[in-house]
Amino acid sequence: MLRYLVHRILVMIPTLFVISALVFIIIQLPEGDYLTSRITELQAQGEKISHEKIAFLRQQYGLDKPPLQQYAHWVIGMLHGDLGYSFEYNLPVNEVVGDRLFLSFVLSFSTIVFTWAVSFPIGIYSATHQYSWGDHGLTFIGFLGLATPNFLLALVLLYFANVAFGTSIGGLMDPQYLDQPMSWAKFGSVLAHLWIPVIVIGTSGTAGMIRRLRANLLDELEKQYVVTAHAKGLPPGRALLKYPLRMALNPFIADIGSLLPQVISGAAIVSIVLSLPTTGPMLVHALQSQDTFLAGSFLMFLAFLTVVGMFVSDIALAMLDPRIRLAGGIRR
Amino acid sequence: MEQGARLPHYVSDAPFDPYSIETLTPEQERFFLASQWRMMWWRFKRHRLAVGAGLLLLGFYLAIVVSEFLAPYNLHSRHNRYIYAPPQQIHLYRNGKLQRPFVYGYRLHLNLDTMKREYTENTRKIFPVRFLCAGEGYRLWGLFKGNLHLVCPSRRGTLFLLGTDRLGRDVLSRIIYGARISLTVGLVGIGVSFLVGLILGGLAGYYSGWVDSLVQRLIEILRSFPELPLWMALSAALPVDWSPIGVFFGITLILGLLDWTGLARAVRSKLLALREEDFTTAAILMGARPSRVIARHLIPNFMSHIIASATLSIPSMILGETALSFLGLGLRPPITSWGVLLTEAQNMNAVALYPWLMLPVVPVIIVVLAFNFLGDGLRDAADPYKA
């Protein structure tokens, strides 16, 4: 187990490095940089900017250095926990993002828990009642959730919640807690606001999970040991839960890996619609205004979240299933 | 009995066919002689839902060829007097008598308290719906002049079956035109990802070794990236001065370039298995070049699987385009896709006051569902030899 753990961590490090390089390249792709667009904007407003000032700003932001050096500076900074400098806000990225990173994490985590909590019982029901009306109906609802664009669902839910409860449920907490330090009251307010985004983002992943659990469980239920268990008079509940379900659980754990990118993607767009103080809205804005380090740090954080999530799911899988850790580095 | 005497035994002299046990009924013969594709077709036909979904999609794709004919209005025609008009209902009965379909005209009233345009039906104005009629002139595919429409409003009236938007443009017509872009985004995108996935997956599976591990690492890295933020970053990188058509191809390229990983994986694992088969070894021993072995012997063997999994990944592209356009990072007007149309319904006001602006989501849902069902059926049919 320890060997496997070390191996997985060693694989993770170069992956993160390549991702950071990719992120940096993508962020640098648009022509010009933050300063050039800022300067054209200022000139369009009729303001004059002296060459010295431009040169000074360029040097200040480190934009005069070759890209490789900028990259090195950024990565080394990140290793120290310094995410760089946001041009637009004129503040270190660390201060701009505040608890956004943390709230993004909370949102993704709760969404995954929700997806599991919903798809687990439905998957079991669908498998044990194959081809019943319940099975068809639930599968169809799952598909519908998959096919509806998240942002629209968010809008509609937002509207109906507004009509039904009379309060605005946009955002992730009541306004009075916005710049407050974390407290129990704030935590409760976050919880009260969290359910809409969680449901909205969760719907798109639930269908896949249900179908996978259903297919796996059906495969297991056909096997002979299940027949034997029934023949020997094991109560149906035990004959389902004790062995077949455990076997069918493996892919469920392994799926965090593929679920996480999906959840994070969903969270990004839903956050924009619901104006949640997570990474999504700020990321879009930073991308549009070429705020290199802010956008880069957000992308990096999202990718980091995914990679770590996959790592956790691999470790959990290895603990569940000895075959996987004995096979060494081979994944899936 | 005497020694050497023959034992009496009986032989039936009725005609006997020693191969009788091996002869096949005509059905069996048909089954055993059928080609792989024919068997897939038989199997696919059993999957009712998938067949239905396939027919529906076929209809959709045929419809985008003649959008100009199907839409009652042109894509950009504005009706200044009908801004945010709600859908007009089609009536069949008037004074209890059956008539040809007609709509009532609208009476506009500007509510000065709420500053909202309120439309009420004016039951004295009757506009019969015309079929196969001359309406607004258009250029089919931008080439041929025409003015034939499937339905048009009566000469002096209007026909907004799904309402109008903030510029008084007919939502139904815009949805029909939008299908053109939305449906082709998926196809072009999947074409790109198909090509990349086939080449990279093929290389990885055929050569294995360091090529394989390189491609594998690449796939792992791309997969550990949340799609949408990456799409957003890439489409934000598209130059602002590109023409709308350029942006369209840029977006499809972005969607396709990030989607090939699943296909490449499928190709690779299939190739790894097929490489060990005898017929591959035979081909290699007979001196076939790798390109011939891959194209002639290996690809036909797993093509069906690849097509099935490609079908299943079209929906994510359509949804991706919709999401990107909705955020304003994807396609831009005058290019009209369902996502672009949905940007109109971006705030709560639209949901509360003009809910018909959300209607473009209906075809999105239908198409995504249909592709999912079709893909499911194709996947089941892809391996017809399995029981």
C-alpha cells in the first residue's frame, strides 16, 4: 500500500507541472497582454500615457521579461503559496480570491456528495426492479437532467425559489455575512444557499452514475454466488447488500475521477448565472481582461482540485480492491 | 450359430442424407452468411428507442438543409411593432365552427406603471395561416433566390408561434435557423476529435512502448482538466477580429481538440487486443506495411465501437457550445445558434416576463437525448456476435 501511495504521488508531481505549463501557454495565447489592452483603452478615452510610464509598469509587472522567466517566476511563487499579482485589482492574487477557492471546494465537494446520495439508492432500485415502470421513469429523469443545460435549470430554479420563498437565493450567503470572517452563523447561511447550485450541478452527473451502478449491479446479480445465496435462504436484503453491492461499488469510487472535472465545469457556469462568490465568475472576467496571473491561478487551482480528487479516488480504490494496488502503476 | 455365418442385420433402404444434421434452415443460413454490418443492423433494429431517436435526428439534419423553407420569417427580420410579443395561439374554431387554422391579431398596450408591453388578442382581427405560400424572400444557402415557405402569416398579419424577442424577431424562425449552427458544431467537432483520436490512439496501440506511454500521459493530463474552464480559456484566446465564421470554426476546433481522449483510449485498447490476433500476424508476415495493417485489417474490426462512442460524445459538444455561447465566449451574432439565442434569456426578468425566450432549450434537450439513445443502441449493436 505504501509503495502504491508513493508511486501515485510521484506520478502526480510531473502531471501538475505539465498542467501548469499548459495553463501558462493558454493564458499567454491571446495577442498582447494586460498592459497593451489597458493602454489602448486609456488612449481611447483620450488619456495620454508617457513611454516612461509604460516601461515602468511593464517592468513592475514583470511583463518585460521573456515568457520562460515569467513562467518560472509564477511556478516558484506558487510553490511558496504566492499566486502572483492581479493587474486588474492591483492586489496580490491571494487577497483578491479571498475565500473563493475555499467556497469552490465546498461547492464541488457537496455536489459530489449529493450526486452519490441520489444516484446510490436510485441505482440499486433500478437494478433490482429492472424494466419496471420505476426503473424506466427514474432513468428518464436522470437523462433529462443530463440533457438540460445547467445554466438554464439554475435560472428557472432561481426564479421558482424566489416566487416560493420570496427571498433572493442568489449568492452563496446572506449579504450581511459577505466580508465577515467565518462563523457558525455564516456557515449556516452558506448551507441555506448551497442547495440550489448543488442540485443544479448534481443533475448532470447523476444520470451517468445511476446507469453505471445499475449496469454493474445487474452484472453481479446474474452471477452464481448470488443464486447460491438465495438458494441457501439468505434474506434478500442481505443477499443484495453483503456481496453484490460491494462488488458494484468499485466503479462508483473510481468515478470521482471522471465526475470531478464535470462537477467543476458545471460549477463554473452555474456560479456565473447564480452570481456565486466562487472561482467561476472571476475566472471568466479575468480571462476576458487578460489578467494573466489571476486567470492562471484559478485554472491551476481547478486543475489541482481535479488531480487531487483523482488521487484520492485512486487511493480509496486501492484500499477497497487489493488487485489494483498489487498491479502497481497500472490505472484503470 | 455356426462360425463364420453372417449375422442377420437390417438396413433401411429409404434414402438418407448423411448431412441432414448439418443443413441449415433458411433463416439460420441467412444469419450465418450475413456480413457483420448486416447483423449490426438487425440488432440495432431491435432497439426501438434508438431507431426512433435515429429517425428523429435524421429529420433534424434534413430540416437544416431547408431551414429557409421551413421558417416562416427570415433570421434577421424585425417587427418593430411586436417587441416581446408572446406566442400567438393557433385557433381552429370560430363561433363554434371549424375553420382553416388562424391566429388573432394583437392589440398592444403599454402599461405605464410597469413599463411593460402588454399584448391582448384582438378577436376581431383574424389572420388565417397560409401553407406552401409565397412569403418573405430569401436566398437558399445564400445562393438561390426564393420565397416559398411551408407556413406563412397572412398577408397583412403576423404569425409568431413562439413569440418574439427584444428586437421583434420571430423566435421560431430563429430556432429553425439556429439548428444549422448548433447541429453542425457537434458534427464538425466530432470529425476533428475522431481524426485526432484515431491517429493518436492508433499510434499508441500499434507501436506501444514509449509512444504509448507518451500518449497515455497526454490523455491523463487532458482528462484531469475541467473541460469548461479550459474551453473558456481557449475561446477567450480566439482573436477578437476574426470573422464570425472563423470564430465558428475556432470554437468547433477547440471543442474537438479536447474531446478526443475518450476515443483515443477506446481505439488503443481495441488495437492492443487485435494486434495479438492471428490475422494480424499473418498480414505482418506477408510484408504488409503498418499503415495497411492498421487501415485494412485493424480499423474495420473496431470501427463500429468507435462510431458508437463518437455518437455518445456529440451531446457534450452541443451542450458545450451552448454553454460557451451563453457566457458570451462562444459564437457571436450574427451567427445564430441555440446557445446564442439563449443569451437573450440570461436574467431573471426573461424567466419571469418573457418565458418563451427560453424555448431554444427544448430542441437542445431533444437533440441531446436523441444522440444519447442512438448512441446506446449503436453501442449494443456494435458487437453483434455477443449474445
